[in-house]
Amino acid sequence: MSDSTKAYPNGPVAAPRRVLLIEDEANIATAIAFILGRAGWRVSTHSDGATALDAIVRHAPDVVVLDVMLPGRSGFDVLAAIREGDRPDLPVMMLTAKGQTKDRERAEALGVSRFMTKPFSNQDLLDAVDGLIAPGRAVDDGR
Amino acid sequence: MATIGSIGLRIREQRLARGIRQAHLAAEVGISASYLNLIEHDRRPIGGRLLLQLAESLDLDPAGLSSGVDDDLLGRLRSAGAAQGLPPSSLATADELARRNPDWAQVIAAQSATIAAQARTIEALSDRLTHDPALAEAMHELLSTVSVVRSTASILAQTPEIDPNWLGRFHANLDADSRRLADGAEAVVGYLDRAAARGDDRLTPSEMVARFLDGHGHRFPTLEAEGPSAIPDIVSEITEPQARAMAAALLQGDAEDAARLPLDVVTATPEPDALLPLVAGEAAVVLRRLGVVDAARGLVVADASGAMIRRKPVAGFALPVIGAGCPLWPLYEALSQPGRPLVRVIEMPDGAQWVAHAVADLRQASAFGAAQGLHATMLLTRAVRSGSATPVGPGCRVCPREGCAARREPSILPA
């Protein structure tokens, strides 16, 4: 199991919103964590699909950013388990490099809150995560 | 507008520092005060003899005027920033970034070029993805790495005051991911090579000719030296008979152009307007010749249907490998006005501006009453940024411009 919570520069410290980033690529996790942390999110990272639900219980995030391809358990399976678990309304954004229609449809059928394809701009990512806890959030990135 | 440290601004600074009036300096070097004013505001390029004269008049080493940030690097940095949506005020600080961190400025510029190249690769391969799981997997890996590089490079470009520890970590990540990107690209190329060896690579004769021309940069020294007699030997490397015949016909045209505008003439006078009188005003000959001879220029030739029948790419101006070009290119405007030479300043999505010379000319008729072909030719020359330019793109499939009235199909690039 590999997860961590770190302070990232320039973010507000009072009552930050919490995001759990479930991503096994260390460098993309570093970049995303920096971007979100700088914008005031308290970022926890976790790299294993099999233990992702435990990490959600442990970190109690406001939002989850979930990669599709994870070791141990796919992002789709993790999403399905979230929707059947104790926090079915937890906002979840899925990240994938494939962006294929079938992936998007599968994620939407499982109840994803937002779907984003790589590569993305840092601002788009930040807007998307911010939008997850804003009213009237969109379902996908429109691609 | 002059940017910090631009050559125009340096001339202006040095002139003012010496208390020399603009009109006085202009008279000394034999140009008008208004032209010097344009140079000082980077609205006209400067180099060669005039730069030497100005340096002499200002009592400076010529390198003192031109030794700021490398203009090419500056252009690539601004393009990288524009591609990431940086506002003009941030783009204007590219010079400062390049001066303070020249090595990392090179890295950012190189990564941006890599991402642009990958976008073109994606275009060429996208049609195969649906049917080829192995290629889809390789592209998935490539896109993931591009994503990391893009995010990390953006952080570095947009966070001037970054903690040294984070800076070191991101630099290390960029280094590792750029290697991974290279490995991934190599894997995809290797996969395609193996597919070609299996006979999966079904190139048409025109695609074979395009590959042959690109492999030689569209320029053949023996054709320049020996004329049409060199053609059989040059095209002998093409094994497919139809492709070989097409290439031979194309080189015959190049040889005829070369006979009318010899290499030494074109090299000494690389301006389209100056060459026109030498070929009785046949603008297409001038554009083709300059496009073939000058590696820094791009060339596109289309037939009356708009299909591109020759593409000579140039760094910074992506030409689509598959499908048509941008409908806003002057190439297509020329097709609607045969015989009228056009010149337009156009701007690509990365902010780079180009001078596009274009003309459409009727091919020679074989008989009275016979159908006559029409070809449009466009020459692309990198321009110094000016105030106004027509926004264009590389072709709809790889163009990021949103809300373009001329768009005929969605872009495959991420929004």
C-alpha cells in the first residue's frame, strides 16, 4: 500500500478541501498534486487499486480523482465499489489517456461525476476538480 | 511591439544612451527615419549589412546588438507559452526566462516541439487505433507520458517563484519523462516498421513519392548540377513503378524550374518580387523554386480539387499528413482567382506569423478543347510578428482553434 498526504506550496491552510488522487504514475501524481495543492486543496495520493476503498475511508476526501488503469483493481471497479458503498454520492473524476467512447460510456453507466482525457491542461484539470463540488457540475469534458 | 531585450529595443536603447536622434542615425546608415523606427519596434527584420552599419554607427561590436536571447529560442518559447494559453503579458517575459535560465528555456521549447510532433503522430495514427489494440496500448502509454510532460512543463513555465526542492523534483521528472517519451515514440515507430515488414503498410504511389521527397528534403544536388539527365538515377531508389514514374515527372518539373532560375540566382536574390521579372512574371515558378531551394521555407502545391499534391514541411508550420489543409490558407484563395499572385500574413495557433505567397496557374494545354489543369502553389516564409494577420491552422483535424467559421470537422486534439 502506498499513500501519502503532503503540504503543497502557496495553498490556503484554513479548512482546506480534501482530494484523494488515486494514480499509479508517480510523476503525473506529483504534478497533479502540486497543481491542486497550490490551489488550496489538501491532497492525498494513493497508487493501488486494490486498497483504494480503504484509502477513501482513511482520508475521507471531499473529491476523488481516479485513474482508469491501476494495479490490483481497475478504476472502473473502484468506481463501482464507491457507488455501492457508504458514500455513494462522493464526487469522482476519472482520468484516462484512452478517451474512447466505450470507456466514457462505461464510466457514465457506473455513475462517474466527470470524465477527463489525457493530456489535459493544468487549468482545465483545476477547473474540473473545483467544479466537482460546485453546483451544476458537468458530467464530462465534452471530448 | 518590442519585447524586453529584442534587437529593435537594443538598437533604440543604445541610440538613446548616446543621445543620437533617430533621423540622424537613419541618415548615417542610409535608411529613412520611419524605417529605423519600424526596426526599433521590431516591425521589420534586421540583419546582415544594415546591422553591421548600425553597430558601427553606434560604436558597438555587432554581437553587442544581436547577442541577446537567441531569436529562434525566443520564438519557440513564445510558441510554447501561446500553446498553453499564456496571456500576451506573460509571453513578453519569455526573453527574461531565457536569459536567466537558458538551459531550462531550451528544455521547455524542446518539450513543446515534442508535444507538437506527437500531435501530428496522433493524427497519422488515429485511424488505426480503433482496429489495432497493440497500437492503441502503445499510444495510451505515449499519451500518458505527454500528459506528464505537459503538466510539468506548464508548472515550470507558469510558476516563476518555485521552491528549489520542487524545482529539482520537476526537473528530474522532466528528464525521466522525456526519455520515456523518446522510448515510447521509438516503440511506436518500431511497431509500425514491423507492420510494414509484414506488408501491413499499404502506401499509395503518391504517399511513396511524398516519403521519398521528405527523405531528401525535396532538394537533389545532382539534379541542380546535372539537370534532367540525373533523374533516372535519383528515382532508382523507388521500387514501385507508378511511384517512380510520378517522382520522375515531378523532378522533371523541378529541373525545368532550376534551368529558369539557377541556384546561384535564387540564393543571391531570395525575394519573390525580385525574381518575378526573371521568369516573365510566372509567379508559380518563383514560389516552387524558392520553396525547393530554401530549407527555411515551406511549400504546398494543390490541384484544382484542393488536394495537396506536394507538401514540403517547414519547422513551425505543421502540414497535415492525412486530409486537407486549412480552408483559410491563401492557397485556396488563389485557386478562386487563377493568375493573380497573392501575399498574405497568416498566424498559426501557436502565435507564429508567416508570409504566404500564393498563386494558381493553368497547366499547359495539350490540345484545343482539351481539359486544362489548374494548380495552386503556396510558399511559406517565417515572418517577424506584426500587428495584423489572418488566423489560420494546420488543418481542421489537428487545429485547436475553437469557434472557427471555416471548420469542417472536429479536431482530434484535446480541447
